[in-house]
Amino acid sequence: MSWDVVFHVGDLIVQCAIAWAVIPVALRVMAVLKDFPPHRHEANGTIRYPYGFEPGRTEKL
């Protein structure tokens, strides 16, 4: 086995370990942002949300 193959296998192992740690955190952050989206209050009383974070329709109970 050449050093080039060993280097690339090691590189893949490190990248998978990083992804293993980062992906669950990123999914949790996205879930929290869906529940509590960032928003901006405009001067005229409207609230603006980023694309994809708009709240759904509200219904009276």
C-alpha cells in the first residue's frame, strides 16, 4: 500500500469524524431556528422573516 493511499484513507477518516460531530449540531440549530426564526421589526409595525423561515398560518382556537 503506497503512502498516497494511506494519506487519502486517513483524510477520509478525519472528514467522516468531523461530519459525525457537525451534522447533528447543524440539524439541531436548524430545528431551533424553525421554532424561533430570526426576524426584523419594521417601523410600520410589520415583521419580516428570512426566506424559508416564515411562520405558518395562525388559527383561532
